[in-house]
Amino acid sequence: MAANSVSHCFSLSIIMLFLYLQLIHCNVTYDRKAIAIDGQKRILFAGSIHYPRSTPEMWEGLIQKAKNGGLDVIDTYVFWNLHEPSPGNYNFEGRYDLVQFIKLVKKAGLYVHLRIGPYICGEWNFGGFPVWLKYVPGISFRTDNEPFKKAMAKFTQKIVQMMKDENLFESQGGPIILSQIENEYEPESKLYGPAGKAYVKWAAKMAVGLNTGVPWVMCKEYDAPDPVINTCNGFYCDYFSPNKPYKPTLWTEAWTGWFSDFGGPNYQRPVEDLAFAVARFIQKGGSFVNYYMYHGGTNFGRTAGGPFITTSYDYDAPIDEYGLIRQPKYDHLKELHKAVKLCEKALLNSDPNIVILGSYEKAHVFYSESGGCAAFLSNYNLRSNAKVTFNNMHYNLPRWSISILPDCQNVVFNTAKVGPKASRVQMVPTNVKIESWETFNEDVHSVDDESSMTVKGLLEQLNITRDTSDYLWYTTSVRISSSESFLRKGTPLTLSIQTAGHGIHVFINGQLSGSAFGTQQKRKFSFTKNINLHPGENKISILSIAVGLPNIGPHFETWNIGVQGSVVLHGLDEGKKDLTWQKWSYKVGLKGEADNLSSPNSIPSIVWTRGSLETLKHPLTWYKAFFNAPGGDNPLALDMSGMGKGQVWINGESIGRYWTISVNGNCTGCSYVGAFRQTKCHFGCGGPTQQWYHVPRSWLKPTRNSLVVFEEIGGDASKISIVKRLTTTDK
Ligand code: GAL
């Protein structure tokens, strides 16, 4: 009897252990309706928050706000170029601490969608690829190329192993329920033909072979091989169906706004339009929506891609760049999530029964197993409101909207009816004094000293700098005979320079003669300007500037930067003089960069000069000053409107590139664009694209914070001020 009860007990514990293991080792699965976590199908709302675009001190607050906004999942890319700055040397510290970020998401009780890529686009420098990758012999990015595949597999395995070691996949009891391999490969796949197709198959097989126990997705890749799920990205995704009837309909990027580029306008997407798009997707049978971005944040340092992407990556997201809630966007989406969740059982149980209510009006009706009923009533007319009858009841449907009825009777939410709360943002002056200004001028005369390299002809910039700096000096000289007739006549010479982008400042005998820049749409540009040369030796020094490496486009790794093409002088007695193939000397970066002037510790005191700032509007000037942190806990920014273009650091941390170039895009207000009628609103015309630059509170000490600015064109540093960001919510 005793032996019997022992063996009974033993088998009971085996069963318990088995059940327990089942519970913690439940893989994430999917069927045609949804992703199932621990066997439970779910409608999931997700939001992109990229860990390096804020600070570790901000993460917990951002995640909590996302949770309070009704999100279930946090989505992030993995940023290869931050993590592996040189081959085999890894960095996962501070803002790059991916594991810590994921653990905080878990702590908040949310899930993670880990978009490993490792190509990530994302308006991020080089689309996330480390620049050294371009120089691996024989490499060709994102295609059926052995060196590329080897490097991609190695990094992907490294990340997956890190996650496994920390038990972060849901199959191990962790929060990661989905992973992404590649990113929007469809356009390349079409262009690259059989090699593209072979690469997609290889990428899927490589990822699936890592046995994470959670599904992989490929966004915007119709040929995603099984079991990888192809997903949609866009302003609207209700036209989208997965490539197999047994895969769920997932929307990995529902664009909440848009990014901006220097010189372009800022964008807003009205929340009515976003909520309408999401409701359209859900009524079509979609079961996962990720807001890209839910918090956009900041492209600190030189992480912005493009070229020309701004330092701010605010994106008009529900949580703004500074971590503050943006109303009415945040609350309206929160209400939408609540309404959809009330319909979850019916939505997951059945396909919609579609009832035509009028020429633009429809009802999508869903039934749950227990006989419950949920309905989405839609009006696709852009211009007119509608009155409809559904189940013998009358409903008013505002134009371009969907009403949600979790019981098929009562409207709990309409996408066009936005609550009265609206955030009013103010950038308010603080009483902070920025003091003890010192300056240092780059010496243009010494840029072709013995440390520079001299060759015949024009070299490609990235090949020389390897992106260790935005800057490369191209210097040559021209001998002018005193018999030249332009000297006598007083007529000017003209210098014309062809470039591959992104910008240049031209110095003649040490004096700034002019500048020219490309744009995001047209990065190649030419410079043509009258210049003054004197008899004898004249020095032409061109400071060529990269403004973020490209992050999108077929084989963007082959795109050139710098003075490329030709440099020609017109107006001499011989006619035009081609300088292209003469001797040029090259110097990477600035003297101030080599001397590490941005760092508070390693500033050699000898180089700095105390001076009156009013008289110092020189190009290529470094400025340094100190300030005490303002009290309170409002987010802070630097107002850079008195400056031109450059970079700025606080206590050695790079705030990013600044540029006060005015918006030259159109600001025609809000317009409906394209076949799916997305609404984009442009604003900011008349002023700079970006005036304020986020200063994370955690980068400040109470007193004596160092502020270092490098100004390219010439500005008034005394006008730089620290402002605080206040949002008040009007009801
Ligand atoms: C998508 C891409 C994202 C981001 C977005 C625009 O096509 O997948 O990484 O670049 O566009 O913000």
C-alpha cells in the first residue's frame, strides 16, 4: 500500500513536472487568424521603441507609458553597427544594452518583437550595417553572396544566442514572441532576380534553423518561405493578405507619422486617419498591429542615416521625442485598443460577415463561439457623413470612419471622434547661464601638412574616412602667372566642382568662398562660384561633408560620397583648367576631432582661446562653455537657432548633428495622397527643419556641464540657450 502510494506520488510529480515544463516551454505558434502564445490566440497591439534612440534612464518610463496606452508588445530593431563597431569587437553597454531593455519590457509584463534584420533601414546610418562590412573582400550586400551571408549569419546567431543565454524567448519563459529576419526585401528581390530569390530562401532557412521556438517574420517580402510569415508595412494595410492561407495577417509598421530630413518639412499624421487605418485592418481580419514609431526618439551622435535625416526622430508618435505623451494621439489609440479588445473573442473566432449598408457603408460582423456578436460599421466616403441602419438600429457614421460595436448594438468607439484633450507644447527659456566661452579655430592652412596623404586625382570619401568622421579635406594648389589677363581686367575666375554628395565648404587661400549641399532627393550636386586668385601659388581646400550614410536603396553600399567627377577652373588665358587629375592631398577629420575637443577630460587647454563671441562668427570654429543643470524634471533641449551647421556635445556625449537650414519643402497643410488616401500634413515652413536638440537629463551633472559645439559655417554661439519642454493638455 505504502509502496503503491509512493509510486502514485512519483507519477503525479512526473505529470506535474511535465505540465510545468509544458507551461514554461510553450512555443509561440500561429494559425490563419493569429499568433498563439501559450496556446492562446491574441489580438496584439505593439509599438516600436528603439533602445539607442533614448537613454537607459528613459526606458522604463517609455515602456510603462506604452503599457498604459494599451500596448501588449514592444518592437525594436537590433542595431548591428552599434554592437559590432569593428569585426569581432562587441558593445552592449549603456544605450546599447539590448538585454537590459528586453528585461525591462518583461518586467512591465509586455512582450517583445525582436527585429534582428540585421539590415534594418530605419533612417539609421548605413541601414544598421557596420561600415567595415563594405570592405570585406568580395562582399555584396543583401544578396546571394557568400561573404555577406557569412557575416549576416554570424551576427544573427550571436544575437539569438545572447537571447537564449538570458532565457528571453517566450519558448524559454521570456518575453520575445516574434523575430524578424531581413527588412522589406521585396523591392530588392525583384531587382536582383534569381540571386535575390536564393538569398531570401537562405535567410529564412538560416533564421528558422536557429530554433528559437518563436515565429520569424519577413516584412514586405511576398516570397517569405514557410514557416516565415510575410507581413505588411505602410500607412494602410487592409489590402494585404499573407502569402499562404494558413498564416495570420500581421502589420509590422503602421506609420504614426513620418521622419524628417534637414531642409524638408515636419510631418504629422492625424490620429483620426491612423485609427481608421487600424480599424480597417482589424475588420479585414488582421490580428497584430505595430505602431512605427510609438516613440521615435533621437538620432544621437552620427547615427542618423539618409543622407540628411534629422537628429530628431520624433515621428509625430504617440510618445514624443522627449518621452512626453502626445495628445490626442495617445488617448485616442488607447480607446481604440480597448474597443478592439472588447471584440477579441468574436474577431478571433470567425471571419467577418460583410453586410452592405450603402454605397460607401458596410458592416463587418463577427460571432464568438458562445454566440456573442461584434460589429465594425464603416463609412469610406471621404466627404460625407452617413446615416445607416444596422440590425434595425440607426447609426450616424462620420465621413472616413469606423464605429466599433462590441455587442453589435452599442457604439463604444468611432475612429473620427477624437476626445477634447490636445497637447500644447512649449519650449520655455530657463534661467541657465552658459558661461566662460572659449573658442578654437580650425586652421585651414595646415590641412595639407605632412600628416596628409597626397595622390593624383579625386578619391571617394567613405573609402578614406571609413566613417570615422563626417569630414574629409581635399586640397590642391594652382599657380597663377602674373601675366594672366583676368588680373589686369579685374574679371573673376569661376570654379566648378562636381560631387557625389553630401555637402562642401570651399576655401580659397584659407577664406571661405562658398558652400553647397545636396538634398535627400538629390544627393549629388555641383558647386559653381566666382573666386579670387592672386598671382603665384593659390590653395584650394574643399571640406567635404557626409550627412549620414544611406540606409535604403538597391546596393546602397556602392553609393559614393565626396568630390567626385571633376574640379575645373574657368576664365584663365588658356580657357578652362581641369584640376581633376592633379595632385590632391587628403586629410580625414578635423584638428579638433583629432585633439578630442568634444571630451571634457582630454581638452588640451592650450588650444582654447577666451574671446568675445560677438566678433567670432567664423566658419570652422569650436566653442566651449559651461553651465549648471536647471532644476526640475522637465525634458531639456538646446535651442540652436543662432547657429549654422555642425555637431554638439554635452559632457562628451554627442547630442547629434545640428543644422538650422530652413524648410524648403511645401507646407500645403494636410493632403490626401495616393491610392490608399493616407493623410500627411506638412508643417514648419519658414523656419528651420530642426531648431531644438534633445539633451537627456541623465547626461547632466548638477554643476559645470561642458558644452562643446563645432560650427562649420559661422554662427552666434552666445544665442545658444537651454530650454525646457512643457506640454500642457487642454481639455
Ligand atoms: C520602412 C522601413 C523602416 C523605416 C520606415 C520609414 O520602409 O522598414 O525601417 O525606414 O520605412 O520610417
